[in-house]
Amino acid sequence: MAFKDHDLVPAATAPGVLYEEQPLRGPDGAVAPGLHVVRITLDNPKQLNSYTTEMVKGVILGMRRASNDRAAVAVVFTGSGTRAFCTGGNTAEYATYYAGRPEEYRQYMRLFNDMVTAILTCDKPVICRVNGMRIAGGQEIGMACDFTVAQDLALFGQAGPRHGSAPDGGSTDFLPLFVGAEAAMESCTLCKTWSAHKAHRLGLLTRLVPALKVDGAFVANPMVETSRWLDEHGRVVHGEAKEGAARAAAKDLLARGTVDLSLLDREVDALAWSLAGTMPGCLSKTVESVRKHKLEHWNRNRESNRAWLALNMMTEGRLGFRAFHEATGDRREVDFLELRRRLASGEDWGDPLLEAMLAPLRGAKG
């Protein structure tokens, strides 16, 4: 039969976002004819797959296109390479264009909100394939997905309060639902990263697989060992080993290994195949019903959060993103204590304050 076209615009791609149809594979590797999986990839690996304004548009268009794809069983949302799924918004763009322009950033946040909503309302189940770091806005768009399958070298966390923002693009809405209020508070405020193993233990991930291959065999991430450690040969040693030596051995094991994401892809394929083995209408309704818990919080807060984040680009956002972009050494954060002292003494948010805080970072050597 001749189908109606329900897409708003013709199929299009955006710079930095790849849209592909990939085979739906069974456990034996055989391809299911007439069906496929849509893969949407953030393709900006040099900047750790941070999303630009154009990339945000591409994700929105991709999720809408996948929704209307009658032969698509699921969407796999991922990033290029092995270092990062996504580290959030593009700080270079934030620092050079949006910093100090709240109304421009407000328009940008309309696009960002629409990206999160597009994931939450996609008519197909969305699997976040975590190939590396999932940080800041990357964590937020990842949590908007229905499932997360991660490789165990990945890191998860927030960055906002250390770089001039608040994680109000989804983390303050979604993270307490996944891990509880106190763990969410710790992550959102202190911005300390979680290993993939901790994220899995807390309920943030659906499935977890190793990605480090040493001497032809997969091994678990050695850096997450706590009560036991690995020696330089990869053997388990116990309490008599000092932590420093154990960490050195773990780092050596990492250095000798290579990253192989074949198990990650196999696990993603297996999940998509499992989803295909259900009634399509019942699956869609179930996904929509479970999503309501996230949507309730998201819809309640997204517009007021958008307004605050825009205004914040005149003060802490302007300073924090410029600091990250303009720093010449390893440190990319302002002197928080000095900033607090200056504000407490009555100094206002003018150019003199910004320049005083940025100057030490521009002259840093390491």
C-alpha cells in the first residue's frame, strides 16, 4: 500500500549527527529481513561528542524520523569512538557565543529541551549505548533514554556547579528516580564521577559489559577494585597489598590493554532482539507508561529551568564556560574561594570581576 508521509521535513542529516539503519540480528547473528534498528550517533569525537546547536537539531530530527519508521524496532543512541558517549554542551560554543547573551541561550535551551522531549516521546524504545564518558548534558540525555547498556570503562557524572551551571537539563529531574535523593544530591552538587560499576549498582544502567582486552582476553575495569586488587600480572591480591601499589598495577594493566567494544555491540543487539520479541503495540504502550514518571518531573520544571539557565549566562555561566575555554593550563575552573570572597564583599558581576577571575587561568602553565 502507499503510506502517508508523517515526517515534518524530508529526511535530513545535521553536521555532527549520523543516522543509520542497521540490521536487527538474532542470537545466532542472523539478520531479520524487513526489520532494522536505527542508530543515531553524536559524531564529534575530537570534542568528546559534545553537542553543538546544529547537533541538537540533528538529534531532534533523528528521533522524530525514527518514530515514523515503520520497520524500526528500536533506536540506539550513542557516540563516536571509545572515549565518550557525550560530555554535554559544546563549551567552545557556550564560551564564544552564548556567554553574556541570555536571550540567545534561552532560544538554545528551547532546542535542548526539545531534544530531551524528543527522546522521551520517541515512538520506539531508545537504548543509550554508552561507549565512553557520559557526563553533564550527556548524562541528562542518556537518562532520558529507556535503557542504558555501557562498557565498564565509562564514567558517569555531572559538571554544572563546577563550571558555572546547574544540572537542570534533566539530571535534577531524573537522577533521584534512578538512584535516590541522597546519591543524586551528591552527584549533582559535588560533580564527582561514578564508575560504570557503581552506576550499575545504583540502578542507573540496564546492562554492563567489559571493554578492556589484555592479551586477547576481556578483563573487568581494574580501577574499580576496592576490597581486592590486581597485581602487575592481572592476578588478584588481597589486603596485604598497599593501595598505591595496587593502583599502579591497575594503571599498568589499563596501559597494556586495548578498548574493544564488540561485547557492547553484542549486548545492544541482544536487547534490541529481545524488544522485537514482543507485541509492538503493547511494547509501545508499556514504554510510554513507564516514561510517565520521568515526564512528570521533566514537564513540571523544564520551562522555569530554561529561564534560569538563560539568565545565569550573565553571571556564573558566563564566567565558568569562559574559564573552561580560555584556560591555558590543566586547571579549567576558577578559584571558587576567591570568587566567594569577592561576592561576599559586595563586588558586582561586571567585567572587572570576570577579568580578575580569568586572568590567573590564562597565565597558568600547568
